[in-house]
Amino acid sequence: MESQGLVLETAGGFYCSNCTFYNGDIPQCAMCEHPRDLDGAAGTDFADRLAQEDDGTDDEQSLDDVQNGSEDTRAEALASPHPAAPHRYQGTLTSGTDPNQELLNAVISKKSISSLQRWVLHGANTNHVFREHCKFGRSALCYAVQQNDATMVSNLLALDADVNMKMDDGETALSLAIKNKKYDGTDMTRLLLSKGADVVSMEGLKLNVTMEYWMEQAGIFPVDERRRKRLEPFHLSNIVELPYCVIGQRFAMHSIRDMIIQFWTDQQAAGHKPLVLLLPGPPGHGKTFLCKNIADALVPKDNSILISLSGTRDDADLFGSRHGGFTRSDMSSDGQLVAFLRSRQGKRNIVLLDEFEKLADLVNCLGWGQAERIYNSFLEPWQDGYLTDPSRNSNGQKIDCRQTIFVCMSNRGQEEIIKFAKANPTVYKSQQDDSDRHWIKVNLVERILKPLWEKFFVGIKPELVALFRRFDAVIPFLPFTEKEQLVVADTVIRSYLARYRDPPQTDPSINLAHRRMIGDLIVHHSRKVALLASESYCPFEGASSLQKYAKNEISSLLATKFFNTELDAAPKVKIGEEIKQECWIDVIPDEKRCHIAFSPPQESDEDEKKTPPGVQTPAKMKSEDQQQPSTHSSLHDEHEASPEEVRRARIDKIAGHELHPLSQN
């Protein structure tokens, strides 16, 4: 049975028997270009073995879901027909099969984590170095990084791949992410740093402004494996990655992290009551985004829920009712919150209540105020840890929600928070040490926000002050500092430009909503572009104001130039086996507007060769902070210049040698 040099169609996809490379749905081998075996006669025994493999669909639980779940969740997963546990695969290896090569095939073809686990159980080493296609050697993790596959990178690291392993030429996964020419490796850099990648060896590499920020975060918030291991018995080890979830908000990250660790590592100290947090702040500054990331990292996907209270019209929407609803038999209805907690009682849950203040002016169809009834309904579970099931068939049974975290997000108090940040620029920009955070807690939370919210509840009904006192902490989200505005602007611009690197989506079979005119185009932008975009920042809109600039100025500029065929003159560059076009976006200084160039801006790159900010030790960064005035200004002190004036002064002052084009990574 001849099979040499043929690509076989199997249950697992097209497989090249010549170079052992999975091709997915591609009938011709992408590695050695051997044709497919059209007769399907060759390699029958191998095809039969691959027929036992899964198809990589999403119906399986991820490794993190099983590891982070409760005892019941993990037991249920192991007992399910398709568990994520390694024991699912019961087959044996065919003679001559190399588990390490099979693991690499699974990585390149983007198989599910169960496929990776299968080959690891058969002896594959996730840190094996492959030298067949690269003389300096590359590990499976390096291949996943070069493909910019964040899911595969996370799966390999969960299977003990070494994030700091050096190849023969000294490259690491982090350095390859920074140097990636095919994809923008900025977000991959963030991911690797959150997993403990070492930044010391990155000295001398060209970094864009967002990479520099995450390098600095790694210097301030290093991923400490000792802390991770201490939290493993409580399934909270992923909380050490919290500083890499959102830009800025160091005060909020510290506070939320400490409250969660205290709550879920010692339930007796918490008094067997749920944890209730209030997060006020202006919109667009990461409240919802950070909370979603916390929920994804700490509880299974089905154990978190986001409820927008702006759409709530009656307490029955949340807590149900016996007197009205859609069930004919008992004329009762389930509320959204009750239905969620009932099926998950006694387990760790996270309930996110967005726009918590919007209930204040709510009236029903009869004109009756609903705020008092809805807010009163929260008092029982928050105070007692149990919620009475309102459905008729429950007979008044209690729903256990003692291990639930309730997070209430609100824009109320945003004006006071913005005024506080403007009046106290030095301390709010730092937020690094305990003294700064304590000062913010005393002068902003205790003196301004708590009285504001207490007055809010008393204004609805005086008795609701008991509900306000049930909040375990009030944690404000502050406006972005000037540095954070620059990083957010750069991140938003990159999110728009990264899409253009993929081929255009113009096929008629593609849904109109998913078609894209521009493709196979690598677009770089200089730091001056991000600095100019940061001028559009509005503290009352947050990241949304920067997204508007990227959409209206950057994306529309490219669309116009492409429509007018001006981008056809962009130079072509070969990335691997693909041919793409390349252009640069820069700023015209006199007009302060963006334009497109077909060659890199002529700017010095001396500053980019300096030591990245993340390589500095925290002590060094602290000493630099101490050079600034250490006294906290009073709440009513006037700032010397407005943030807009400062930004305009900076952009006027900066010369060509101070800003450089981003690396072409």
C-alpha cells in the first residue's frame, strides 16, 4: 500500500504522508506541495487511526473551564461523553508515529486542546525543539506565536510549555511576537507577559508605544509564580494576570483583586454573605471590560451573567412574579436573575449589574415608581446570602447565593471623579504604592462618593440606606492619564489596521455584513499619529472618543485612498510565501492631519533602541516618581494647565528626533 508523498483525505482533514503536515481543508500540502491522493487508496491504516480524532469543534470544554470549576463541575465534565480530561482518548499509537511531530501538526492545524492533551499523554513534549524547518530550532509554542494564535498559545502554556525557553539563536516566544512581520504581535506580547514572559532579554528591540506600556506593567506587576501557586487550591491563580486585562485603572485593579482574594479564600471571614461591589466612573474606561475578563478568568462561562438594568421595567424582570407571566399553569414567571441563581446555587457566580443607577426614575405602565421595589429586592440576598424563590412550585425555598459576587457598575459620580482627577494630577497618575491608593480612598471614596451614593438611596426612600451600607466597597474608575490616553489611542488604531492584513472579503457567498474591501495590506503608523489621536480623548466618553477618531480619520482615509486606486502604488513585500502591500500613516505637522506614505517616515530611531520601560526595576521607577512633588494637593487646587493644553504643548514641542515610526512588526 504505497503512501509516500501523497496527501490523504481523512476524518481529521487532509494529511501529507510525505512531511506529516496537517492541511485542514487544503487538498494540496502547504509544506512540500505534494498532490492529494484522489483515489483515497493509500494510507488506509493511518486514515483509520485519524478517524478517531475529534474535529476541533467548540462543543468540548476548555482545560481552564474544567480546572477552574467547582468539584461538581469537574466531576460532571469527566463523566460527560466528551470530557476535556486527558482520559478521553483510548486509542493506541501506530508504530512509527512521532508524538512530538503530531503535537506540532495539531498546533499548526489549530486543533482543540483535547488533541494537544492526547499527544502529550502519548509522550509528546510541549518544549521539544523542531529543527526540520528552521536550523535554529523552534518549539510548538514558537509556531503558535508566529501564527498569532492566542488560543493555541494559552492551551500550550496550560500544558506546561515554557514561556521563557530560548531557541538556539537566543529567540524566545516574546521576542518572536515582537518581531512578527506577518501579524501585529502587540496583543500577543501582552498575553505572553501576562503568562510570565521575561522582559530582561528584550533590551534593544524596537517596541511600539503599546508594547512599551505592557513592558512597564510587567516591571510593576510581575507575574509571581509563588503567588499563583498559593492561589491554586482556591482556583484563583489566574487573578495574577488581572493587570494585563485593561489599560490603566491601577487603583481599581488592586482593590478588586484584593477583595476577591479575601472573599473566596476565607468564606468564614466574609460571614457567609455574598461580596457586593459598586464601581462608579465615567463610561468608556474599562468597567464592563475588566469585569468580563475577571469573570472569564475565575468562573466557568455559564457561571457569570451581565444584566443591563437600563432595560428593566419591573422587579418581575429580575426576580419573577407569582401574579403575572407566561406560564399558564400557575400564572408565575421567572425573573432573569432568579433563574440564573437557582440553577447555580451554592456555586461561585459573578453577577454584573450594569447601569445600576438607571432604576431611580423607573415607572411602570400604571405610573407607579419601581425603584424602591427593585432595590428592596436586592436587600435579602445581599444581607442574608439567600434569595426566596418567588415561583409557586418552589414553596418558598431559599436560593443559596453566598458564594456569588455582585458587581454594580454605574456612571453616577463621573463628574466628581473627573474633577478630582483634574485637581490632583500627581497622585492620580501614580496609583502605584499603598500610600497613593489610601489617599485616593480617603479623599475620593470616603469624602465624596460614599456621601453622594448614600444621598441617592435616601432620596428614593430613607430605608434604602440599609442597601447602601451592604456594599462591601466603592471602587471608582478614574479617567485615563495622558500616557494611558496615548496607549489606548495606539491600541484602538491597531485594532482597525490589523484587519487589513488579512485577504479582502469580497466573495459573493460571504454575508454583506462581513465583506471587506481592503485586504493584504500592512499599514504602519508613527507615534505621532497615536499622539494626535489622543487629542480627541474626552473624559466623559473614554475609549469611545478615541474609537471615533480611528474610525472617522484613519479607517475612512484608507477607504478613500483605496477607492481612488491610490493604494495600488503601495510597494509590495513578501511575508513568508504571501505577497502583501505596505504603507505608512504619518502626520503632517503644520496641518495636524494624517496622510499616507509609501516609504517609512524619515525619523531617527535612537530612542527606540534604548532600554524598554519594562526593563526598569520598580525601585528605579519609584525613584523617578519621587522626583515629582510628593505632597498631595488639596481637592480644590487648580491645575496649572488643562489636559488639552498639555497635549497641544507636547505635540508642538516634539521634534522629528523625539518620535519615531513604529517598528514594522
